Amino acid sequence: MELLELTYSPLYLVMAVMCSLYLILFRKEKGCMVLAGKIYSIFILAVYLIAFSLFLRSVL
């Protein structure tokens, strides 16, 4: 049940938006630290999408 709460948590929603912006703004940059940020952003967005899909299944 805790994973479903991520879909409407304001802090996690802001974090997901910031990760999306990070991926968009730094899509052509190269380097170790940028790559680590991209991996982190993809992980955060994947967790959010999984939580959102579970949330939709519980609602529908």
C-alpha cells in the first residue's frame, strides 16, 4: 500500500518532474556524473510509473 501513496505524494511528484527535466536538459551531455544522474532519474521515473500503474489497477 505504501507504493501506491507515491502517486499522489507532492514531494515525489516534484521529484519525478525534476528528473524528467534533468533527462531532457542533459540528453546530449556526456560524463560520469551526468550518467549517474541519468541513471538515478530513470530509476525514479520507473518507480513512479510502476506505482502509477498499480494505483490505476486498484482504482479501476
